[in-house]
Amino acid sequence: MASNAQAIATPAHTVRPQLSRDDRIMRGFILLVGVWMVVTVLLPLYFMLSKSLEDRGGDFVGLVNYAAYFSTPALFYSIGNSLTIAAVSTVFTISLAFVYAYALTRSCMIGKGTFRVIALVPLLAPSLLPAISFVYLFGNQGIIKGLLGGNTIYGPIGIVMGEVFYTFPHALMIMVVALATADGRLYEAAVSLRAGPVRTFFTVTLPGIKYGLISAVFVVFTLVITDFGIPKVIGGQYNVLATDIYKQVIGQQNFQMGAVVSVVLLIPAVAAFIADRIIQGRQTAALTSSSVAYEPKPRRSYDLAMTGYCALIGFMILGIVGMAAYASFVQFWPYNLTLVLKNYNFDVMDGGGWASFYNSLRMAAYTAVFGTAIIFTGAYMVEKARGFGAVRGGIQFLCILPMAVPGMVLGLAYIFFFNHPDNPLNFIYGTMAILVIVTITHFYTVSHLTAITALKQMDREFESVSSSLKVPFYKTFVRVTVPVCMPAILDVSIYLFVNAMTTVSAVIFLYSPDTALASVAALNMDDAGDIAPAAAMCMMIFYAAATVRILHVLATRGLARRTQAWRTR
Amino acid sequence: MKPEAGQAGAVRKPFLRISDLTKMFGTFAALRDISLDIYEREFVCFLGPSGCGKTTLLRAIAGLDIQTSGRVEQAGTDISALPPSERDFGIVFQSYALFPNLTVKKNVAYGLQSRKATRAEIEARVAELLVLVGMPEQGDKYPAQLSGGQQQRVALARALATSPGLLLLDEPLSALDAKVRVHLRHEVKELQHKLGITTVMVTHDQEEALTMADRIVVMNQGVIEQVGTPLEIYRDPQTAFVADFIGTMNFVPGVVQGPGRVRVGQLDLTCQIDGLSQGTDVTVAVRPEDILVPEGKPVSENAFDARVGDMEFLGSFFRADLVAEAMGEHSLRADMSINIVRRLNLKQGDMLPVALPAERIRVFPGQ
């Protein structure tokens, strides 16, 4: 027997633990997750990096492409442009979202629930939507173009405005969490020590939300610098890195230069990601079990001002979405404002027609179902397996890596990897499968971290109890882990669905005529000058995402009532 | 007194035998060369401060964190390397670890369902177990609807459901309110006695160990300090650590003067000294309740006068600081009954003749 042979081979008293059937199955799963991550993240990135070091014939040429890149001002100016846009947008978004979050958490304003929902509306729209909307509002024939004082919306102004709309909810969610976890006792102490409101703000409030604020800054910066939809639609002649990749690959078929720009774009994204990881690593729990939640006290004029502020922001958000909705019904902007449905007749336009919308629905559904299954199971195995530390650590790293990879870069990397003639997985190129896989990978990290957080909240002895009762782990996984984590599982699936509906960047290089997607169709229609149909398609995406979101809320409530009865005392 | 499990064990074969067990975490030795025999039907407590290795030892026995080296044998079989699912034990954790989305009945039946038992058999067994832990009516509730004490009973029923040969309890009472804890202590002990199941419990609470265990294993920094019945551990601590950890103890430095004599300050005390040569520095230990107030009766042995310092009122007795000139700057804490304090009309500053009975003094090497 193997165990006897081991006992003889090793020093008499050193114990080599035997693996149970559970251990072997879990390790099998972990290896599968590892192979999945290597194939979907690591190898494509490697292929992209090596592509940037090759000439058109595929021979290794070292840094020649990079030399060419940095000697072409038209190309490397984009670096400055991208950084400027990202920095300016970040300042605006963070300032606006901070006050909004402060109003939601630290005032007694009215309609908090409604304002919270309104602020999250941009999440349901593709990033093209605000850009298209701004064309109608501030474009050459825009209804309020006078507000720009003669400046054109096509360029940095339009990009920044669009990015602020698009990143606002992301910053808001992080800062609401940071502001909501304040310890009320610190404020009582500040009052009793006679600190004024300004001093209290700088000595209590700001230090308390420091980590949330920093995290929001990095998230917004990364979203803006990697975004493709907004600069594509409204950027005009103003080039940024993300649109450069598109131009090199689609416009000039220069894949090597596309890879070079991708590497250049990867650098700030990875830097922001690493900086955020390092800073968040220093964070210690701000809230202890003895903390007292901060309760704002009513102050009439202050609360009114906060309500007014949120109402203004809310009005702008709804106005931007409303503009696109309205424009999508207009016969011929701005000359004939009759409301008609002709712009929804996608089948007579280039871009993919209604089929692209149904493709998007299918793609989003597959992404939600398979993505949630893969990500949650993977997170469970990595989190709960016994031993196998090095492999688990490596896979943990691979699971958070996609966060640092811009969608455009991932998409291009997939071309290089999956379209390689020698790749046995070549057959998925141009199919729905590759779109689903790239989308799962693109949004893997946030989903993975959500799953890990939920799993960490489970008693770590559940698995010990199961094994002592000789119940295989997969039974406990099905009977206990999945039901208890159902809210997190639903959150992950809805996150994947909505993002799969709205994403452009990762899929733009990978769709085929049979698998055109709604967001890509909107982009192509806009490119062809069909702006109203593009707005209509964006609105279809918005309606689909909103419907699914509402269904999710209802389903969560129903589920909570039926199967989560144990949560209530 | 407790049933003499230790003596009975001498003729029985050990049920659980741990030999030369060491557990390393990196370069840190959490357990060092632990050897221990546990006998059938015995209730053994691992007692020690946090970080002493008691939970690590329990988890090694369970196979949850397998030792680096050493053997664990259960019922004559070497289980050293086996994963938990191939060992024979039931376990209860401090956190209860009840499955929150399953009812009490389903929790208790959890381990039964994977065995070849009919639904009726399972139901009968679950009902029997719920009666056993005193919760026959609560089967359809969810864990969140139960109090902490009730949850721990369910966890116990779940662990016992498959009739394991060994019951492991990891600080099972530590998360409970003081009153519930005292009550449950008694019930768990009674249940264990009734079922006759060999039980190992980890605790940092000496009162829990003293009241529940047949034998206590006192641990400190990864080694066993002493193994014995609660009375042996309390009356006859083998090391200064045990003496200090269990109950309250006065420690004063002394020097061995000769056979049976030790000098503390200017005081020569008669006591038992094993194998310490003259001139060795020692620590002299005596419990507060062992300090005698002769009340006029003539006592020649180890008697001296002391001044009463602070008197702390602890309900049924006073704990007083005694300062004796003869002992130098060291003071002793002594427990005095309400009666003595009243009879002698004791108050702070009074002089009082006291005595230390020779058989109650313990001497440990080193200062």
C-alpha cells in the first residue's frame, strides 16, 4: 500500500497527511480553476506582449515597435491626453460624488432612497449613452449648446463630461460605504472637546474615509483611462490611448502597434491597481463591535441645501438619460420633432439589427449563468480547501489580475491568443463562446471578491463539522454554502449581466457578423452617422438592464421571504 | 470526590494514545513532544492560557490540522495521517457552527442522512437526541431563533447523532452567558457520564475544567505542565506555572536551608522539599485559604506575627494583605472567613498571629 511505502521512506515519526476523497476532488477543481485563469488571462496577455515585440511578419524585433511609437508624436501625445482626461475627470467625479454621498449618509435630507437609486442609473447604460446624449444637448445642433460658451463638445470637454456621468455611481458606492461606517462616538467626543465643524471634518471625517476616498480615486481613474465608448463617440480629433488601439487595429490593421499601445495603456492601469492594493493593505478595521453608528441630526437649512444639491445632480443624470430616450423617438433632429418609432427599425440599418440586441441578451444571460457558476465555485475551492497553499495563492493572484487589464487590451490579447492558427482553442474564435469568456474574464475580479467576502462570513468550521460527520464537501456546498450565500450569488450574476449588456471595449475586436452585439451596433451606427438609431439601441440596452435589475430586486425579496426565513429571529 | 478514572485507567488499555506529538507552524513549535493517554469513558480537559497549544492538540486529534510529527492512536489503530472524514469523532465548536439555513432537526440529522438509514429511523434518532439534550419541542426552529445555550445543545446533539467513539469539545461554553455556562456545564457532564463517551474538552476556564473533568491536562507554551485529577492539580501543583494558573497562590522567594527547611526573609519555615540541595534559590507558594489564624491556640510550627493591610470584601469572605516584618517586603494574601473577622474584630493596621501549615506549603526551584 502507498501509505506503508511512505511510512518506510520518510523518517519514522514525520507525518505525511493522507488526502481524503474531498481533498482530492477540491484540488482537482482548484487545478481546473488555475488552468482556466491561465488560459483566459495569462496566456493571452503573454501573446500580446510578445506581439508588441514582433514585426508584421511575426519575427522578433525587440523594441523596434516601441521606438516607432515614441517617435510618432501623433501616437505618444495620446498618453498625455489620456492622463489629463483621467485626472480632470477624477477630480470632478470625486468632488461631486463626495458631496452626494455625504448628503445621503450625513444629513436628514428627504428622499434618500430615491436619490440613491437615481445615482445608480448610469450603471445601466453603456458609456456611449452619455456621449450620444451630449451630442444632442451640446452638439452643433444641441438644444443648450450656448452653455458651452462657444467651445465645442467634440473633444476633451465632452469626454470629461461623459466620463463624470459614467463613473459617478462607482465613486458614489465606495464613498457611501466609507461614510456609513463612521463611529458616532468619535463625533460625540469631538463635540464634547469643543471642536468646530471644520476641525471635526478634517480630524474625524476625512481620516475615517481616507481609504474609501483613495480607493474611489483609483477606481475612477482606471475606469476613465481605459474607457473607449465616450472618446470614440464624442472625442472628435482628440486622441486617447483606448481609441488609438482601436484605430491601429481596426483602421490600419496594424496589430503590432495596437499591441504596443495596449502595453502603454496597461502601465497606468496596473500602476493604479498596485498602488490601491498597497494602500488598502494598510487599512485596519475602522469599525469595531463596540462602535456606535453615526446618526445625523436634523438641521433645516443644511438638510434643504443637501436635498437641493442631490436634486440638481439627480436632474442632470435623468436629463442625460431622458435626452437620449427622447432623441431616439424624434423623426429628424432638429428639424422635425415628430415622435416616431423609425429609429428602432434597426434591421434596415448597418450594425447588426435587432439580432444584435438578442445576441446581447443571450450573451449577458450566458455570462451571468456560467460566470457566476465558475466564479463562485472557484472562489469556494480557493477559500475552503485544506493545504495546497502555494497553488491557492497563485490562483488568488490570477483572480484579481483582470481588474488591472483594460477591456480593449484584453480583447486584443484574445485576438492574438485565440486566433493563433496553432491554438487548439482556435475554434471558439468568432463564436458566442469567446464573447462570453472575455466578458467573464473582464469582470472576474469584482465578482470574485464579492464571492470571497460572502464565503469569509461563513463559519470556517462548517467544513470541519461536515467532514467529522462524514458528509462529502459537495453536499454541504449545495445544501448550506450556496443557499446561505444566495444574496451574494445573485449580486454577482446581476453584476455580470448588466456589464455584459453595456460593455463595448472587451468585445469590440471579437464579435463576428453572426454575433454582433447591441453595444457594438450602437457604436457602429453612430460611426455611420445614424445617431438617433444609436441612441435608440443604447436605450434598448438601458431598458433591458433596468428590467433585469428590477426583476433582481423582486426576486431577492421573494427569495428572502421564502428561503431565507432563517435570517429573521 | 470524582470517580477515580486515573486509577481505573491503570488496568485498562488507553483508548486514545498520543505519543511524541510535535506541531510546527513555520519555525514556531506550537506543540512539543506531547505524549498522553486517554482512557475509555474518561472526560479529559485541556486547560491553559490562550496560545498554549490546547486547541492545536485537539485539532491534531481530529485531523483538522495534522501534526508535523508524532503518533495518534485511537482504539488501537494508528490514525496519525488520516483526514478527519476517516476518523471517528464528533466535534462541537465555540461558534456552534450550526448550519443557519437548516432547521434544528435537519442539523441534527445532517450526518445521519449520508448513512444507510431509512427516513423513519433517522426521525426516531433525531427525536431521541433532542430529548437527550432537553429540546424535544424545538426541532422545527432555525438556529437564529434559539438562544446561545440552546444552539450549543443542538450542536452537541448533531455531534452525538452518529454515535462517534470520541467527543471533542472546543471551548464549547466560552461564548455563553455566565449563568447559562454554569448550568450547561453540569448538563454536559451528566450527558457524558450517561452515554459513557470518551470526551476531550478544550477550555481556558479553570473553574470549568475543575468541575467537569475526570482528569485535567494543564498546558503551557506547547508542553504539558501536569496531568491529574482536579484535586491533584489544585492541591499538589507540580510546577510554579500550574500553581499560579489554577486558583490563587502567594509566591515569595526563599533559600533552602537544609532538609525540610527553607528561609524566607528572616523566617525559617518547615515544609516538604524534594531533592533540592542547601542554598538553592526557590519560590515558596501557599494558597490564601491555607493561611491559618490560630486564634489563641498554641501553634509552634511556622507561626509569625503579621500586620493586616488592605482588606478586600468578596462576599462570603475577606481577602486581606498580610505584611510580616520577618518576611521582608513581601506580603501575603490570606482568605479569612466573615466569622473570624467578626470574632477578632479585625481591621486594617491590626497585628495578627498567623501560621503556615507545613503540609500546605509548596516549594518550586528558581525565583
